[in-house]
Amino acid sequence: MLAGRVADKDPGRLRQAATRVVHRVDPDGAAERARVRRAARRVELVHGHDGMATLLADLPAQVG
């Protein structure tokens, strides 16, 4: 489905195109994977040196 359209795409556009194909071919599977990932969302604070910290987050990005 993507073979004829990948030559001119950068990695970001290729990922978007592949995601659209997955949603079209297996919408139920895509929805289930999204549900599982949303359930695993998290925010983490990692303490660093000299009063610094790193904030990490796996959060859902709702589109549409």
C-alpha cells in the first residue's frame, strides 16, 4: 500500500502515511493500541545535578 509512495517522503511524513494505512486496514486494532497506550500514560520527574531536573511525559495527543 505504501511502496509506490515512500521514495519522496521524509521520516515524519512516512510515519504519518503508515499510520493512516494502519487505521484504514485495522481500525479496531489501532483503537485498542491507543486505548492501551492511554492507560499507560505517565509523568515522571527525574532529579538531576545542581538543582536541575528532567520532566518526562507519555501523554495522549488527541487529534480530531
